[in-house]
Amino acid sequence: MATKIMAFAYAGIVSIFPVFSAAHAAEGPSVTRAMSASPRPLARPGDAAVPVVPAVANTGFARWISGFRSRALAQGISARTFDRAFLGVEYDTDVISRDRNQAEFARTLWDYLDSAVSETRIRNGRAALAQYGPVLDRIEAKYGVDKEVVAAVWGLESAYGSYRGSTPIVPALATLAYDGRRGAFFEEQLVAALKILQAGDTDPRHMTGSWAGAMGHTQFMPTSFLEYAVDFTGDGRRDIWSEDPSDALASTAAYLARFGWVRGQPWGVEVQLPQGFDYVHSGHGTKRPVSDWTRMGVRGTDGRPVADHGKAAILVPAGANGPAFMVFRNFNVIERYNAADSYVIGVGHLSDRLKGKGGFVRDWPRGDRALLSAEKKELQSRLTAAGYSTQGVDGRIGPNTIDAIRAYQMARGLVPDGYPSAALLEHLR
């Protein structure tokens, strides 16, 4: 995989940079990576090369296109492909405006899940499963990934195909590569988009998606498409843009299978923690056999020992006052699609609801609020100043910050759940 941008989330406070997915239609976070090589159709014969005449007022952008053309051709893009893709391309001020003016979105995990796993989304998901049941059954049989999990990814990424994005991808990526904050990343995506066009999977007019370059029913970024998209329908194209979602859904299943999906294993289960549970043992970094957790008193919400699905970790994403989860390998596989815990729990829980399971037993601490970016930076600064380094102050609650929080909580006699709450910030103040 050529590109990997991580997303970090804790207690539903999410900070992401899109790699696989970028447009949730205001439905939540999404990020991913790339997968294993899939069958690629041969480039199709086309018209003779058409000289590119960029219709741009921005002369700097026109010069950039000229220079990029040479770089693209050096990476195997034909003159015909490039010139057809860039015919009439203009600098897109709306894309830059969106990139530079993304409002801070402080959202708790439970607020996110209320939307991600809403009754409407569950109902629409069941309808999608009924409509595309035969296709999803074949996908599950081929790749060994639960059809409800594939449907859940589809539901979170594009509301089952309702919000795939209509922005032309080549102009958007060209604009971001020329004038964006991450020019090298978007130029790499742009070259990948041209390779997709050159392979004949789609054409410039139909290559649409989000303003940040994510495409299709399950919102692949171009580099991820090149690595993992599959032609499930057998028509010679990996068509994730079509009204028929078959190729997109199969590509998602192929991706999850490639990263080790375990057939028959849950992503995780909600559990009850025993009185006096030592929260130092919670978190992604501590994985134990289920038998060990059972001996420590961890039980399912029904009071019975949890079935053995291999080594597991205990997560308390909202701290000691919220639900606890025992998570297995498949949690980490979904995490490869998007590294935010909130997203993984959203996909997992939605898939469970689509299977007919109920909601979480323990409620979330709904009186808590999400920290703003400035507050997260203040939290990191104060922890570091107190001798519990977060290895940087960036406003993102990642593993280093969580470890620092736990160390501080232990030293102060607090419950060491690693939860970055407003109450903790007040304590630091």
C-alpha cells in the first residue's frame, strides 16, 4: 500500500484524514488504506490524443498542469489519457474553500452512534440487504466476510449509495495537488486516478465523488482502488460508480478479507466488568485470551462467560461510566478501513443490528461533552507540564495521550480509564 493516513478517536472525538473514504454525507468519519492487487482490465482503444487546453484563469494552475503532465507521463500515463482527462479542467475554488475551512466538529461517540446506527439507517440497511441479498450472499461466500458487515460499511460511507458525491475527481484532485495543504498526497491520488481512467474502469465524466477524492458506494480513494477494487460482475471493469453496487461491495469485502477477516468471529461484544476492575488493563495494547478475562470476572451482558474467539482487548471508549467491550481480531480488520474507534464501533454495531441483535445494554455518559480542539491541546500541554508527556501537542487524542492520561490518573488516585473528559481537564487545571 502506497499511502496510509491514520485517524485517531477516543470517546467519539474524531480527527481524520481521508485515505479510503472522505465523504460521509454528514454521517460520520471514514478513513482507510489500500489492499491486494485485483484483476485489472486492459486499457481500451480510444480516440487519438487530444491536446489539453486548460480553461483556467489561474495561470499558475495552468503552468502546474503543464509540469504535472510531464511527471504523469513519466509514471506511465499516456498522453492520450492525460489530455482527455484534463480537457477543460479548471481550478476549483469550492474545493479549496472546503479544504481550508473545515469547521471543527466536536462530537461525542454516542452522538455519532445515534446517527450512524439510527433506526432509519437500520431500516434502510435491512431493505438494502433484501434488495441485494443474492449479490451479498455470493460476496460473503467468496470472501468470507459477513454480508451485514459489508452492508454496514456501505451504510456509513454513502447511506447505501444515496450520497456518493458528484464532484468531478480529476479537477478536484488537481486543485488540491496544486494549491492544497497536502500537495504530494493529492498528486499521488491524481496519478492513481489517471491510471484508473487509462485502465478503462470508467471515464472522466463518470469519475465523480467527494471533494477530497473519495469515490463510489464505499468511498475508495484512487490509490486504494488500484490496490483492492475487484470486477465482481465480470464485465471487464471495476465499476464502483455504477447504480449497481456489486463491484463496490465486493471490493470492500475483498479488502477486509485481505487484512485477515476471521469468518464467524464477531468484531466485539459488550461486556460487564467486575467490581474493582483495574482499568490499567483496558485499551488496545493489552490483549489476553478470553479465559484470562473470564478468570478476572469479565462476563457478557447476560452474565455468562464470553465465547472464545481468540485473544481480545477490553475497550472503555467513554471511560468507566460507559459501556465496555471485549474486541477481537475483526475489530482491528475494520480498523484497517478506518482507524477511528468510533467508526469501527459504528460499523460493528450497525452490522449487529442488521443481524437482528439489540442495542447496547449500558447507556453512555450523556452528561459529558466532547472536548474542543483547543481544550484537547490544553489537556496535552498540562499533562506534559505535570510530567506525563503526550509526545507532542496536536489536539489529537491518540495512544500517547491516553497513556499519559492513565499515568496521571494512577498517580492522583483516579480511575485509570484513559478517558479525556472535561472533568479531567478541570482536574488538571
